[in-house]
Amino acid sequence: MRPKRPTSRSSTRWSIPEGRPMLTHHRSRLAAAWLASLLLVACGDDQVTDSPDANAPDTDVLADADPGDTDAHDAGDTADADVNPLDELPEGPWPIEERGHFNIGYSYTKIAYLPRGDGEEEREIFISIWYPTLDTEGHEARYLNAINAPAGVLRDPTPAIDQAEPAPLMVFSHGNGSFSVQSYFFAEYLTSHGYVVIAPDHKGNTFSDTGGAVQLGSTVYRPQDVSAILDWVEALPEDHALYGKISPSKIAISGHSLGGFTTLANTGATLDMEAVDAGCAANTISNRICQIFENDQNAIFAEGFLDDRFKASIPMTPAGAEVYVPGTSAIEIPTLMWTAGRDLTLPNEVEGDPLWEAMQGSQHRRIDITDGGHFTFSNLCELLGGAVEDLQDDGCSPTNIGYEEAYLVINAYSMAFLRLHLDGDTSYEAMLNGDDPLSDSLVFDRHE
């Protein structure tokens, strides 16, 4: 059973283990580089003057869209109203080594909920929403209402989801000091294959909040943000274009770095608070991680954040070994853990290996990208990796896996895992076991 969830309404990095040769000002530079990369590269010639968090959400089109409006699908005024445009798509399942046949819609809105541990104060967070569409014309989307999205991503188009076959849902949690759109390559790929993807801007832990510093005080709210998103989906009003179009039984979660910590929390990893308190008192747990537990929130961490609505989990270079080992043994939800053999931020020997070794059950799998780094799982290497020395050191150098190859393997194997555990398609077992791998950079493991 999951603990009582907060009620909701509509409206990257983890710390380096002590001793690692990377300082706080480096983290600030990396986070600043991430923001600059989006603003300078993704925006092209457009000028961006507003902070993403300062912009009011622009979701009226999505909220009021008529899913049966054939004009939105380039069908023309004389289109046969009885023709379902979804029937014109190639028969699925579509090959997972390439993008699917749906176009990409994007919306950005705000939700609010009452969290545990904050008295009666309501918490408001912005969320990015990607969803499949057949529209080919419309307003080009701006991620976070401030940053030009890649070409072809439309703002608030008509969803292309058959209510008789609702779309699976992926919730993605960003890393420390980042944004909901940090791994848009992953969100767009899933959406092209028919998924709805929702990613929160974790208030108190975005770049706008931290300026790139590692600030973990909001860690207690991150898993609650995720559960609040599911509550929001369940409570969508009938006039919302996504009402009834998101499957309640095909829900997955993913997250990168500190988002991986969030993913582990939401899927049942437990904390032994007596051991954590003792470790912090004895300085056997790093001071930075101990700061998480200095805000009188320990009872909430002890209660846990398991949300049993999630049916599959894909943490990417997750953090938390110092407090979640052996607690990951409690995770029962099928989990695909991604790690990187050359991760300097969260090295395998410190984070990935112990987290993985503590897990139990043949439903869990691990894929390690041997020549990947910490930022292999974001869009950073594509956008600015070659221009920032610190990024090159942690995933973006010429000797690391190229970002295009990385996107291919992350997307394809994640989709194989989702099709196995959400759709029950066992034909992907061999692929996930490492047969005929898509890259020589991959090492596969599975618990017995």
C-alpha cells in the first residue's frame, strides 16, 4: 500500500561523494552551461527575455480542444467525419530503433497540491506535457514557454489518442538544478510512439531556484510532486482534451541523477532512518546528503513514497546509495537501471553498483553504457558538450559514446522494457538480455 497521497488540483545533479575532485563552482558552471545551451542553441535567432518560471502557462488550446475536430488534422472541410485518421497510421507495433509515426504536441501548465510536511501550505509546480498528435501545422512550441522547442513540436495541438485505447503515461523527474525538459530526446521519442509524457519542474530544485548550486532541501517534495501529477491526471475535467485518454494501468516513471533518486523513492526504496541518523552523527554518510534530513522531515522519509500506480521504472544514473542501500531490495516494480561506466558525478563503484547489487528479483535489469558519462542521458552533449570542458569530462568528449548513438540505445531499450512490462510483449526478452546488441558500448545484467 502506498502512503496517503497529497490532494492535488489543476491550476542535475546530486552531490558528489566526499573526496570527489569536483567543486560547487563547477556544478554552477555546468548548470549555467545547460541553461545557456538551451537558450543559445535551441532558440536559434529568437531572443528570450523572460524566465521560464515567470511565464504564465499557455494551455487554453489544449484544455478546450475538441478531440473530434477534423480541421486540426489537415483533413479539410470535406473530410468524412466517420473516418478515423488514426486508422491511416502504419500498423503497430512500430520499430523501436527509430521514432514512431506520431507528431509531437507540447503543453506547459501549473498544478497545485497539499504535500505532506508543509503544514497547510499549498505547493504549486509547473509541468511539461508531451502528447501524440497528427497535426502538422500550428504554433511552434516553446519549452517552458521561453525556449524554442525543436522543429516540428507544436504548441497545444489536438491530441491523437483513441479513447478506446488510452495512451500509456511516462512521468520523468529531472536532475538537481535542471528543468523538466532536460532530456527532451527521450520525451519526444516516447511521444512519437504514442505515449503521454509529463515532467515536473521540481520547485526549489530547478536552475531558477538554485542558480546551479546543489540544494537538496526540496528532496522530500520531489516524490510527492510525482504522485501529485498522477492525481491531477485522474482528476482531469471532462472538457480537457486528455480526459479519459491516459491509461490508468500503463504508467511508468523515469528520472535522471537526483531524478533517479526520486524514481527509486516512488517505486518503493526504503530508508532506515535510525541507520541514517547514526551514519550522519558518525560522519560515515556525506554531510551534503545528511542535509536532506535536517528539516524535520524524517518521519515522512521513514513513511516512504511508494506509489503503486507505477508499473515500470527506468532510473538513469540514479543517486542515493548512501541512504537507499539496502533499501532498494524493497522495490518490486520491474526496474531498468541505466548506468554509465565513465560517470564522474555518480561513479558506478559509489552509486550504481551498490544500488543495483541491493536489488532483488528477476524482473530487474541493468544496462551500463561503458563509455557513457553522467550527461549522456540528457541533451547537454548535443547542445553544448563540445564547448564546455567539464561536460567533456563527464560524457561529452570525443571518446565517449556519441549522443546520437546514446539516444538510439537509451530510447530503444527503454521502449523494449516498457513493451515487455506494460504491454506484456515477451518478444523483447532476448533483446533485453543482450542478444544482438545495438551498440558495442553496452553491458547487460539481470538479477536471478
